Amino acid sequence: MASEFDGAQDHDLMLRLAERTDAIGHLPGVLYHWRAHAGSAALGELAKPEANEAGRRAVEEHVRRLGLAREVEALPTPGRYRVLYERQRACR
């Protein structure tokens, strides 16, 4: 995986996997967790603010690979993004 997604590597991995299958579903339970330590992003979004930008870049690369859009905005809530499609950008 590319180091430009450090802090959001799990997000990038899931997006890349989603590009290769239609067999993704929801499992209503926790399958994975990790121990949080001081400075860990697990303690909250503000522990590693660079992870939010890495996540935005991961989504932007994902939609670029799919040919859907070229711009992704980070929203005020960390970990949330808005994909701007061609028609939306033309209307701005």
C-alpha cells in the first residue's frame, strides 16, 4: 500500500477491495478491534488529524480509479467526505 495513505490505510484497503468484488455485505458485529494507547487514532479523530486528510486522498483516488469524479472534500466531521461529481462542480 502507498505511504501517502498512512493513517487511513485500512480505509484505502477496503476501497481497493470493493473495486474488485460485488460480494460485500454488512456483518452486524465487531470483527476487529485494537488496543488504544496514547496518541492512537483509536482514542478519537483528533489524535491524528493527518489521518483525515489521508482518508480524503484515499477516497479521491478511489473515485478517480473508477472514473467517477476528480474532487473529494473533507467535511467538518473527521472521517466524512463529499464526492463532487462533474455536474456538481459545473454548478458551483
